[in-house]
Amino acid sequence: MRQRIARSEPELELVEYVRQWLLRELVASYGYSLEWIGSRILSGHVLPEESNRDDFADISILTQWNHPFILIVACRQRADVDPEQRLRNGLLAMPDTAMGMSTDGTEERTRVVRKRFEASKFDYILDIDAYSGRGLPSPRCVVRLDSVDALPRTHRSPAGQPMVPLNERFENVFFEAHSHIRDIDGMHAGEALDELCKVVYAKLYDEAHPDSQGRPRMQAWIYGCTEEFAASVRHVYREATEHDARVFRRKVPDYDRSPGVFGSGMRLSSPALAKVVETLQEYDLGRSGTDVKGRAFQKVVGPAIRAGMGQYFTPDPVIRFAVAVTDPRVDDWILDPFCGSGHFLGAALQHVRDKARGHSGKILHDFAFGRLHGIEKSEQMVRIAMADMWLRGNGHSNIRCTDALLAFENYLDLKPESFDLILTNPPFGSILGQEALRLLAPFTLAKQRGAAPVEVLGLERCIQFLRPGGRLGIVLPDGVLANRNTRYVRDWLEVQAKVRGIVSLPIETFQPFGAAIKTSILFARKWKHGESRDSDYPVFIARVDNVGYDSTGRSRAGSELDQVADAFLRFLALEGW
């Protein structure tokens, strides 16, 4: 605190004296309103009962929505009483509160701490936040155990100014927010992207559910200190997850593996969270164009994936090419069983929107919400995919966090032969042995074999998911399509589907993302029941030498993908799927 107690007054119980002194200090030295005492500054025993409760007095400072954002624990000057431990236990029990102070009125036993949400650990800091009235205060120094961080804040919009839609001039806003997370909290790119997705999730909810005065709560100008702002944002996020659970748990099978993945709490520190939300606060994401939001978000996703998440990434030019060739329609049921960050689904959604201008809003809404489906094993990637799809106009609730190679009994609403179109890039390069195969579904291509490549099982699962007559676009290593020891895969595929095209990609296609392997895109249609399965039919074959970038990811003129796509579409118009 600004001043420490020099001595106690014998006519007062010491713990009561400390409590009264703290209340005076909050008003006189820290700028909190005297009118808050008893309403927003609560004192007494605000924590659950513990032994020696008469030795403690707790003070909780509340946000304007009555959620605690600072906890103070006062106690007697006794060696057997530990106010800091009570403070830490109290903060761990408060899901949105990070800052607290414990004291017995002496300098030696006064501690101010901030909780680290990602590890339930604590850092010592210099002091609790002062209150400056409307708008966040000027920068203050916060001392962590391992560093000293200056926390500059800039108000991006005047107090109360209406939010504006995102436009092309501000497409770097998500990248800027992502950079703040990395700079302030030191998270690597993937972790920072995961936390940004949680902020986007909370902001979209906040825009749709303002307070009783019609104000979004994720606005810095209505707060007087960083901790109140951050605690309020954390509460909005929890409120959003609880709202979605009430609304969707009965509608979405296996909810906890779909929208429920946002149930994990925010991990950002209060300074980082406040800075990120300030960066986004002036923009109305709900009213922004889906194409602008999608481009802005991809400016974060691409670099983050290049920084260490390459196994989930399919380059955008390849995605757009596969989508153009397979031509998703508004009445298609579409699945990516290895969806990663959801790029195939997002591109399919945009393609349908661009081609379905004449359809009613309800038809497009039903397509976005009901007909786009994804499966992804990584919970972090599911959050990224959902955030991307949400910014593109929803469809996110049908992405499931599970393994696409399990027995169908594990899926509550995914059945064989359910989808009209599958677009995917299964993970490749891993060989599954017998122990791993025993945990998965029975696969024809793994029978009587000691091991099986993941991409081969992924191909079989895609065929299983397709309806008769359904279309497939899948990225595969060239070895599956050409090597002698994978002839059994091609023989099996010939019985299952009619191959319509194979487009060979250059080796640099995946090199910027850490995979130096030659790949092709296989396009096929599953045979219909009773259809004549003549093996003598034309197949479109093409080789692409330039995908629009080099092995380092730098742009390269002369991409051949559009030209090949046009030729392929002419072939399909003549020969059909």
C-alpha cells in the first residue's frame, strides 16, 4: 500500500483496525469511491469459512456488474496466521479475479500478487491498481518475478463512440492483437492464436448481448483500472460459454467436443487481455463483411501455423483450387474429416455464398449452420477453426474435437455414406502399427498388414463417409498414387470410386510449412449402387509447376492453378463426375 501502519491502536481489535485502515486507504490513496463501501467494496468474510476466521478480514472490490476484480486479505499480527496463503486460496477460487493483497499492517508481511491463469501460479507485483475514473489510467510498472514490463495503453476510440465495421484499411487488427499477446505474455505463436480465438469468441457474444444500458462490456472507456477491465472480459467469456451450453447442449450432439471446447478459461494476464481487447474494441465484428474478417484472421493464422503448426495447414492456393474444381453447392452436405484450422470449410462456405446470390437468406443460413462439418483431434485447432468459421458467418458448431479414424459407434451424429462432398488433407508421413490400429475402426486397407500409413486410412475413411455419387478432393503423397508397394490401395480405390482427376503439385507446395514431400490432389466420385464400374474411362491428368509461391513462401508470379482449374472444369463439363 502507499503507506504502511506504524502501530496499532490498542482500543481496537487489531484485525478490525487493519480493515478500517485498508478501507480508508482505498479511498484516500487509490481513488476508489467512498460511495462504493458496502456496495462495490465489500468487507467482512467474503471467502469461504476457514479455521481462525476471526483472525481475518476480507475485502473484495467489485466491478460495476458485481464481480470481484481485487481481493484483499487482512489479519492479526500473529506468527501462526498466514494471510498470503489465504489470499492465494481465495484467488484460485475466483475464476475471473487476478489481483490481490495480503497484509497484517506491517511492511514485512504485506504482499501484492497477480495470478497467472495458465498455471494457477502467482507473481509478486508492486501494488494493486489505483482507480482513475472513466478510462484506463496512465501506464504503471508491474514487477514480475522474472521481468519488469511497461504497459503502454492507447485509447483507439473516444469514450462511447459507436463501433464501426472492419474494413480493408484495418485488416491487420487481428495480427496487431496477436502481436500484443506475444509481446506482453511471451506466448509462442500457436498459444497466442488460441487465446486470440477466445477473445474473438467473447467479443462476438458481447456485441450480441450488451448490458442493460445497451453498452458492450468489452470497452476500455467504461473502466477505471486494468484489473476491473480484465476481470469483466473474463466474466463475459464465461457468460458466453455458459450461454452456449444452455442453448446448444440439447441441439448439438456431443456438445463438449464441439462448441464446448471453449469451456477452458482464458489464460492471458490482465495487462495482455486489456491491451488485446482495446485493440479490437472500436470494431463491430458482427456487422463487418465476412470476406474482410476472413482475410484479417488469415493474416494471423498463416504466420502462426508457419511458426510451428505446419501439420495442420493446407496452403490457400491449393484449397481454392480444390474448391473451384469440386464446386460446392448450397444443397451439399460437406465434410473435412481432418479439418485442422478449417480452411477447406471456410473456402467452401465463401464459394457457396459467391455463387448463390439468388438464394434466400434462410437457405444460405441453413447451409452455413447445418451442412458444413469438420473433425479435428486438437482442441486448440478446433477453437481456431470455429473462430474462423464464426467470422466467416458461422457453421462453427459442426466441428467436432475427436479422432476421424475411430469406429463409427463413437460418433453420435456422423454416419457412413452421409456426405455429398469431402475436401481434406489428411496427415501424412506417420505409420500406425498394430497397437495403434487396435484402437481404431477396422479398415480394409489395414487388414492382414502389420502397419498402415495414416493417409491411406484417411482415404478409406473419406470413401466410407461419402454417399454413393459423392465427390472427393483429397491431398495425398505421390507415393500412394505411384509406388509399387501401394498398388493395393489403388486397386481398392478402383473398386470404390471413379477417379476423375489427378493433379500433381510441385515439391515446394508444402515446404514453407515444414513438409518437403511431393503431393498430388486426387479427385474422385464414389460409385453409385448398381452403377456399371467400367475401368476404361478418361481421367484428367495435370502437372502444376508453379503454385504462386516458392519454397520459402514468397510470392511467385505465374501460378498455373487457375489455368489448370479451368481446363479441369471443361473436362468435367464434357465427361461429368
